[in-house]
Amino acid sequence: VYGYQLNHYALAWDATGTVFVGPANIREQLQLDRGGNTYSGSFSLTQFAADGSTVLTHLVGVVAGSRLTPDTN
């Protein structure tokens, strides 16, 4: 099993797409199976206000995925 970490920053907007909410930090801790066809792990998302330091919300959860190919049904 091979593991890796991801650290992403995104810019969040309200539902209308016109009001900037603030930056969001998404972190993932993932494990890739030996065949490279599936992965699973955990994530956290911290949504900041537009000032970049006030935390609006913090979420944690799990993620999983499978490789899709042209032959996948």
C-alpha cells in the first residue's frame, strides 16, 4: 500500500457566484492500492472568511475512488 498527502487551496464563492466567501483549505491523507486501481483515506476542509484567518467551518470525512477506463461499465 502506498500513501500520500494532498494539500489544496481553493477560493469559495456564495451560491450566486458573486460574493467571495474566502479561501478554503482541503487536506487529504490517501492510501493507494498496490495495483493503482483504488484509493481511500480521510479529508479535512477548513473554510475561512475573506480575511483569510477567521474559520467559518471545519469538516472531516472519508474519501474513496476507483479507476475508470474506457471499458468500465
